[in-house]
Amino acid sequence: MQSREIHLVQRPEGEPTHDCFATVTVDVPQPGPGEVQVRNLLMSVDPAMRGRMYAGRSYVPPYELGEVMEARALGVVTASGDPAIPVGTHVNSQLGWREAFTAPSSAVEPVDLHGLPPQVFMNLAGTSGQTAYIGMTLIGDLRPGDVVFVSAAAGSVGSIAAQIAKLKGHKVIGSAGGAAKVAFLRDELGLDEVIDYKAVPKLTKALAEAAPEGIDYYFDNVGGEHLHAAIAVANTFARFAVCGMISQYNDVGGSTWPRNLTTIMGKCIRMEGFLLFHYQDKIPNFMADITKWYNSGQLKSRETVFDGIEHAVDAFLGVMRGDNIGKMMVRLSN
């Protein structure tokens, strides 16, 4: 078997370009004892991948030049040297951005799709759904009557976080860029207020008008001006969960921080960043809730899908521009 995979060949300065990546074809060996061969069905495309393109170490190691880029993938076992993981088993791994691979069985996680279509499972039951769930059920300490603001609310994590807040009975305000995303949030997800941040002259003023009572909880995917606006409109004792800051990821001239950061002290705002891997013990509760909400129609799944690994870089550049509605992923055709 052969597999195509995407390598990082040049570290981007500012916005990545196609020149930073190469498609390489490799042989995929038959598995030995304790190994499995996997054909990937879907691979995740996430803004956080941009951080791993820098040379410096963060909470995860950087991508190495000349090596395959890795991300979460859902695949199926095609050959097995481990009787505990037979052929046909669906598995999660961090060995995406390749069509197929052979690896130790410890590198994959057998999964039960719980009756969800693979594409929906990859979204709602994947890292996007898990991150939204942890942020909304644990980090935010949501209380009755809270007004919730979600930035990048039409994105992979934001769209699920906003829906969870709505089904828990909160007034939810979402921000997104462009008419299509605004319509998705307003008409399909039923958010109470939607701000097209690309169309308003001042985001802070628009948020204050959408939430005259102030906001109590902010789910941050963007940072920058969105974080500034949230601080300005926040009520005393508001809580902020910081999931991502995509507005800063390509910034080579120094990050743009809120000019009103000292207001956090005066308003007694609690701001907490979080990473999903610290909350793996909560996943069983998550799966029970997420499947219940999806099967009852309370939670919708929206994906933007590119077909074929040859379009993986296009998908990544698109997610960095905010072209996607919902989860960005690549469906593999091999």
C-alpha cells in the first residue's frame, strides 16, 4: 500500500502559503506484532496547527521540517497485528495529514461511533465538540440568567459552544464575519443576537447594543479586538474561558492585546485558559450528553469538507481565513 502525506518544508513568516508544504508518497508496510495498519477516513483541519509551525516549543512539540504534519484523524483498521484491535475497527489518532499508516497499536484509540455518521462524529464527538463542552459546562461556571458571548461562533468550536449555551437556556450573542455565517447563526442555530464583525464600524459598540444588560460569560476563540470588546461590556464578576486566539496566530509584528486589560481588575473578571487534554476524565459524560442532544435535534452538526488529501493545504489556508462554517475537515478518497 502507498499513502500520500503532507510535509512542512518551510516555516511560514506571517500567513502560510502553499510553498510551505509538500505532498510526499510513501510505502505503508504490513503491520507486525502489536501494530495496526489504518486507512484514514477523515482528518481534522484546525487553527491550532498554525502554532506548531513555529520552531519554538509550546504545550505541544513543533512540526519538524521535512516530516509529516500530524493532526487528529478518524480511520479504520485495514490490517492488524494486535488481536485486541481487529480489522474494521474505527480508531482515532493524531496521525492525520496522511492517507494511511502503520503504527504501534498504542498510537490509536478504538472508538464507538455511538451511531453517529463518521463526519458528525469527527465534529461533535471530536476535539471541537469536546472543547466546546468543557468550556461551557466546566470552565464557565454558567449560572441561571447569564448572558453569553461567543466569538467565532460560526466556527468549529464556537458553533457547538453557542448551541450548548442556548440549550441550557441562556441568551447567546455570537460574532462571525460575513452574511452567510450570520444567517447560519441566526436562522439555523437560533442565536439571540449575531454581530457581523466585518460590517460594524466598532465591535465594542455593536456588542454593547446586542447586550444592553452586559455579558456574564465570554467564550473566546479570537482574542484581539473581540477580547477588548468583551472586557468593555462585561458585568462585574464575569467569567471568560479562553479557548483560542486566532487573530494573533499569524502576527509577526507582536500580538495585539486589549487596551483595557486593567478593567479586568476593576470588574473582578475571572479569565481562564484551558486545554482539552487536562479534562479527559470528563469524556464519558460528554459522549452521553452530546449523543443525546444530537439525536433529539437540540444540537446540529455543520461541517465544511474538502475531498482528497491534495486539497488539505487549501482547507488549512481556508480555515485560517475563516472561510469555513462549522468544522473544517478533509475527507480522504483512497
